[in-house]
Amino acid sequence: MNLADMLTHQARRRPGHPAIIEGSRVITHGEFDPLVRRWAARLIALGAEPGDVIGIALKDRAEHLVAFYAVARMGGIILPVDWRWTAAEKQRITEFFGAELTLAESGDRIQGAIAIDRAWHGSLPALDPNITFPADGDAPVVLSLSSGTTGTPKGPALSHRQFLSRWITQFVTLTFSEHDRYLSATPLYFGGGRSFTMSALYAGATVVMFPPPYEPAQLVAAAAEYRATTTLLVPTMLRRLLEIAGDDRLFDGLRLLLSTGAVLHGDERRAVMDRLCGGFINYYGSTEGGGVSVLMPDHGEDKSESVGSIVFGTDVEIVDDDHAPLAVGDIGRIRYRGPGVAGEFFRDEAAGAEYFHDGWFYPGDLGRLDDDGFLYLAGRADDLIVRGGINIYPAEIEQTLLIHEGVRDAVVLGWPSREMGEEIAAFVVCNAHVDGVVLAAHCRETLAPYKIPREIFVVDALPRSALGKIAKGELKARLTPV
């Protein structure tokens, strides 16, 4: 099998149905498959061979989606490269993974870059109906990298079958279908942006291109104009949308509104469902390992602090440091496995030993399962605070702080201490005049004395990445040993 095989099927059964809408430009399924084949043939003419790593450093436009499937069609391995990176960052990633060539924007200074411009389109060969392409379902098709550019890059190479297994989870658990009009409003470089758009095209649905940057009101207008049914947004954008929301829901036409990258707190989830979209889904997983759990609209308030129930096709366990399963309710290391989870990092056995063990993937998160099989996060394993030899989980303190009506956002970190090893520091964003003394008293009402933060810093905002994750490194840099 080859993931691109299904494009031919969709071209035959839905030739006039829109595959991609980009402003006034429409590419039908009947046009998309031949275009992918011509791109694939052009890559082969340039010397690309099955198994070659091919970088894709394109902006969020229709050609980016064509490139995804063209590389898959000719048997190459997609290397995601964010076009927003500096030339040095792009060069480092492409060299590290040994990219044979990189599809890039005009003027991009990457060694081996092929500009996707008018000259490229003019050089595409005529469609050859007799040309054959590789069809090995176990061959690697995409490097599922995490979003960072610092440190040593890592990520597994997913095969065609493994990537398809992730899409099947989206069809079964998230209920994506051929009837959707998916509004692509997050960068295609990100795992969700890439996977959701590719699966929509695989299913014969429609992808509507609406890439950032944009203002919240523009996004709302685009969803209505293009009759979007599904979209993925990062928590940062959800919070900006809530600022302009009134009494009526902003996205009346959306069937599903998904969020991933960072966990929303219970009150935020309620606000999103009440004021943005009733069909809100919080999706927990990792770029490297795929989806793990979903908090669905019909999951009750008693589950609002969880990250939901386990997705179709994935097994999840909570284990100790010796990989032994723990009892229900106990906090430990999260591990999971399934047909869409890779078994090692691409060309990096040393890094793989830390994250893969006996067929399981360890994302680095701590958590627990309840009696109903719902998963709760307790923080990152490397975020665990050890104060005077006692393990303290930041998530428990964060949730306590967030219960206070004056707190809008909070994060808890370990604070280097000469006496205790680590102390506890909390950074909070308040929506009312509340100081650290009041919040410390609030914590003492529900937390053991050793869990009370040494100091609570009230800040205007928490620094976040493009995916909405809190940039904890920036906050830790403010803490000097005590």
C-alpha cells in the first residue's frame, strides 16, 4: 500500500468535489491526484529515490499539501521543516536527517533547496498514466518530529501503515469523515496541522486553507464564509476568541472544535463549549507517539480535570520507574502502544532507549487512571519536584491555585534550594486584585504544608510557545538558588 493510492480512488468517485479551497482557488479531487503524480514524477526526475529524506519548508498553502502526498507517492520520507525558522535552523535539521533535497520558498538559502515557484510548475512533466510508484506499506513516510529546533532533534519515522492507523483513530474516535470541511488554521508544520489535513484528503473531504497570522474575528468570519465543519486551534487562540465572544456561540456552524498542545482547565473548557462551540474536544497526545486520549463534549463535569478517555486502538498504562504497572489511582509514568505508535527514533538508537521500552512509548508525562479509564496528568517526569526527599507533583498545586476565583492561569516549578534540594515556586496570572499572601492561605486550606509554594509570583502573563505550551524554561531562568 501507499497512502497516496487513496487519492486515485477519491479522484474517480468524487472528481468534482473540492479537495482544497484557498481563497478563490479550488482544487478538486479529480485534479489533486494527477497533480500529486506529476510532482512525484518531477522529484524522481531530480534524482530522488524511494527511502530518501525530502525536506518540506513551504508556507501554509495548497502546494504544501501537494508536497506531502507527492513525497509519499514516490516513496520518499517527509521531513517537516518550519519555514519560519532561520536559515541556520533549517540547514541544521536538513543536515542532521540527511535530506537529499528540500522543497522551499523562493530565495530560501538551504543547501539542496528546490524553489516551488513558477519555474517549478513549468517544469512539471505531463501526466503519465503508466508510471508506477512504490507500494510498500511498511516503508517510512514521515518523520514525526516534535516542534522544537534547539538541542538534538529527534523523532520516529512512521510507516504508511502506522500513519494510516493514526488517521483511523481520527475517523473512529474524533468522527472525522468525508463530509467534513476542515478549516486549516494552524501551521502545517505542526503534527496536528499535518495529520488532520492529510487525513481529510485521504477521506475525500475538503481542506479550507486559512493559515495564521489572523485576528480572532477574521477566523470566525472565515469559518462561516467557507461553511467549515471542523478545525483545530491551539489554546492561545481559544483564549483570544473568548475575549471577543458574546452571549451567542461564535462558531454556530462548526461540528467539531479541537484543541491540542496544552491542557485547558475545567473552567476554560466550560467557557469554550458555552461561548465558542458545543462540540469541543481536547485531544491529548504527542507528535512522536500520536493520540492518547480525548475529552469529549459529553464527558461530565466530574471528568473536566482529566484529559479524557483512551482513543481507539491505543493501550495506556501507568507504571513505576521499573516499568511495573501501578494500581488504579496511583501516579506514575504514562506509557502507551498501538498500531500508530513507532518503535524507535529515526537513526538515533541512544535517544530511543529513553523513550521506548518493550514495545511501549514513554512520552515523559506523569499521570494516573481512574476507575472509569479516564487519564489525568500530573506533569512532566522532569518537572517532578523533590523537596526534602518527598515527591511533589506540580499539577496538584496548579489545580488548587486555579480553583481560586481570582486566578486565571498558573504554573508551578521546582526552585533550586541548597537546604531542601528543591523548593516550590508558583507563577500566577490573576483576573482580580489577589496577592501571593491570599493565595498561599488558599493553598493551606487543601494542601499539606510541604506542598505550599515558597513564593507565589503574580505576573501579567505566562510565556507560551506557538502551540500554547508554557515556556517553563523562561520562568525557571528567573529563579536563583535559595
